[in-house]
Amino acid sequence: MRTGVALIALSLALSPATPGVAQGLRDCDTFEANARNLVFPVDANTRSFANGAVRFITLDTGGEPACCSTHLMVLLPDPEEPFDICRLISHRDSLGFTGLSLDRADVGYDPARGLRVAIPGVVQDGSGPRPLTLTVGVNQQTGVVTADIAPR
């Protein structure tokens, strides 16, 4: 078992819900992370970074639940194993976003923190749709993926 990944999972499980932080960052061993949930057209809903080593894929569970069926899959090389790390990002727990615009993502790189991708999106709350920005951090050196949500 990769110690760094296990510690991150444990800290996420034990940390209280924090406003602005995506609470649905988890491994891809879920029904949402299935190839049948790939959003078409594929060109608008997949992006590759770092010479193709890091891949983002928009997934949708067919509109169920209607409020929050969109999720983001992030694939990156495992720095300690010969296969990829897969992380699924949802808005909260297993509830996804109303929508994500991966084709409109703003991309940057910080040598100290790694790849930063800001994706415009929408989430439903009690008063209706609310625009947001999902910022995903990918550190290939450590194999760590982070996700933060901020209002737009």
C-alpha cells in the first residue's frame, strides 16, 4: 500500500467538512467512474496535460440524480507503482456537479505545487443553480490530487 496515498485518504476521512473544499475526492472504485459515463463529445470533455501523463475526464451518470450527476476523473502516473492513480472528484460525497466545462478550463503550473486546473462549473443548492470554480491540483512527484471549490 502506498503510504502517502493512505495518509491522504485517512486525513480526508477524519477531517470535518470545510466550506470551499470538495468533499467528494475519492478513489475511482465507484459506479460513477465507469466508461459508460463518459460525456460526449469526447474532445470537449477530456483534457491531457504534462505531455499526456495527466488526464481529466468528465463523467455523467445519465442525469441521475438530476441535480448532480457530473463528476471529474483524474488519472496520473503513480510515482511508486507501474500503473496510474485514479481520483474521482464530486461536489460532495457521491453527489456530483450540475455541470463542468472542462473545455473552458484555465491551466497553470506552480513548481512548488504542480499542475493547477480551474474548471468553471455549476452546482445546485436549495435556491437553484450556483456557478463555481473547481480548482484541481495535481502533484506528479507525490501522486497527490487536491480539489477546491470557490464561488464564481
